[in-house]
Amino acid sequence: MLIEAPYRKAIDNYYAVLDDLAHKAVSHEQALRPAFQNLLASVGKKVGWTLVPEQRLPNGKVPDATLRDDFFARGYWEAKDTADDLNDEIKKKIAAGYPLTNTIFEDTRRAVLYQDGQRRLDVELRKKEQLADLLHAFTTYAEPDIEQFEQAVGEFKARIPELAQGVLNIIARERKGNKRFVAAFAGFHELCRQALDPRISEAQIDEMLVQHLLTERLFRTVFDNPDFAHRNAIAHEIEEVIDALTSRSFSRADFLKSLDRFYVAIEDAARGLQDFSEKQHFLNTVYERFFQGFSVRQADTMGIVYTPQEIVDFMCASVDEVLQQEFGKSLSTPGVKILDPCVGTGNFIVNILRRISRRDLPKKYAEDIFCNEIMLLPYYIASLNIEHEYFKLTGEYAPFTGICFTDTLDLEQDEQKTLSIFNPENTE
């Protein structure tokens, strides 16, 4: 049998490590486990999966590893000692409630693959062809719900240009005969000129309306915050314009009905996210895919590719370290101001909130943390993201007033003071 290229090198490395351990007479589970873990991590990476060791599942069980893509857990791995009876150990794990959706149980000699609750493969790991078959079956399996989700995301991305043009056509039609919409749009446009950019065009405002209309439900439901559109200062202003837009004949519910399957798929995926980093990565990925369909030009020119969580974590930890070593302070110290000038979806601020002591967090949140964002969708996501994290950390809801919808790179401070205000909080 010709072993496929994605598996060949990883399998050879796996056998080399096992041979080296055997030569040293090492046979216990803790020493052997990393070899198979590295094998899974390597082949998983080829298909876009990340291996997360010992991630706690919603039912409290902790497999030795979970392999995830951008949205879902795609497979699990359980290592057992060669001194144990593998079949007996599998029975114990099944009785304890471990997942069997796509799960490998192995003891270095044998591996058993369960998929969809059924025993699919039982292989001898020292037989290269059998190991390759196991890895192929494991990494190519997708649960029906996952297949439906991926299909829905692909269709949504493909349909974004058509849907966006549909909204633009409605806007053009309503401009001709809907006086309420014309007045609301003109007022909003003037506010944007004053608070964002004097040169902002009608076409750019149209894009804001499209973005808001197509994604507001998605980000509202991901955070379980049904009042967001009416409470957030910017979202409220845009809702006023859209209410006017839909006041004559256009039904928002009817227009968006065709997207229900996509929205439900995204919402179901979000409910399964447990970890802080997973949620951030999820939001960033959804956002990037939306803009790749909505506006490739904007995705390129505005840099809509977000900093990996590991780098965010390192940078925040580094700043805290420097504060302590050089200034005798920390991120928690009252009066230490924090500004993210281009906040994106809020990853850095959320990471920082988690580093601030619970005692100091309310005061820091209200007085010392600020961020700006020029694009509407990341502004929305960051607002929700930061407020949601604060609620999770404190058990109390408080609006985040430190976020501003503005262009940090084009602020004209003196002129801003003399202009009429977008809203008092945003201008201040």
C-alpha cells in the first residue's frame, strides 16, 4: 500500500522515537504518550486541526487530547498503559461518559477507533499501513452537524455579495420615496462626518448599514445579549436609520429568512466553546470569513487578519512584567491607563481584564481602560466581547464606556472639541 504523503513523515518520526525509547528500555505510559501525541499533532496540523492536551469537556471528562478546527472539537485521544488491558480500559471510559464521536484509544501496541458511537477500526500500531489507515479515517471524519455547518458557512460567504447588493438596491429605492429614511440617513451621515471623518461618503455609510443588517443577530446571539442593538451608542444610531429604511415595505425578517440556517449553525457552534482562547479565535474567524465574502478590498487594506492568541498572551504578559520591573506597578494599579488604538475584536483588552485583580477590576474597567476602532463590525464585537468578559469575571453587568468608534490615526483633537457630537460618550 502507498502511504499518503501527509502521514508518511509523521509515521516515520513516530517509529524512530519508539525505537529510541525501546533501546533505552523505557515502556511506561508517561514516557510513551508524547510520541503518539506528537504524531496526532503533526497529522492534525495538515488538515487544520490543533491538538489541545487535557481540555475539560462540558461533561467534566478530560481526554488526553482534543483536536479542534476553527469551530469544533473534531476528535479525541486516550492513551493507556501497555500493562493494562486496552478493551477493559475502553469499557471503563465508555461507562464514565467519554465521547465516542471520533476517538482513538491506544496503548502503543494497539489502537481502537470509535466513530459515531461505533467501533470502526482495531489496528496494530507497529504495522505502518494499519497506522496510516487509522490516521486517515480519524482525520477525514466529520460529524453530520459539522458537515452541515461547513456547508452553511461556505454558502453564506458565497452569498454575501448578492445579499449586500440586495440591501444596497433597497437603500437606493428608499432614497427616492421614503422621506423618513432620507432624513434619518442625512442625520446619521452628518454625525459620522463630525465624529469620524469629514470626508466620509454616502457609499461608506451604506456599507455600515449592510454590515449591521447582515451580522447584528449573529453577534448579539453569540453573546446572549438581546438588548445590544438598542443599548450600544453606535448600534442604536444605526438601528434608527434601519428602522426608517424598513418603515414602508421592506421586512428585515423576510429578507434575512434565507440566512436562518447559517445563523443557527454559527450559534450552535458558539454554544460548544468552553475556553477563552477558543472563543476569541472563533469570533475572529467568523469575522474574517464575513469580510472575505463582503469586501476583499477592505479585508486586504484594513488588515483584517488577527493576532494569534499565543502572541496576544505573550505581549500582555510582557507589558505587565515591564510595568513591575521598571515602574513598580502592574496592570492592576489604579491610574495605569491602557489604550488599544486599533482594538479589532477586543482580544488584547479581554486578555488584560483577565490579568487584573478582581478587587481592582471594577475601578480599572470604569476609569483606566480605553480602545478605538474605525470599522463597524469589530467595534460591535469588541464592545460585546469586553462587556461579556467583565460580566463573566465579576458576575455583574456594566456597559464598557471606554470604547470609541473613531479613527485613531486621523484624530484632530482641537477640531474635535468644536464639532457637534456623535454622542457625548463617543466624542469625549
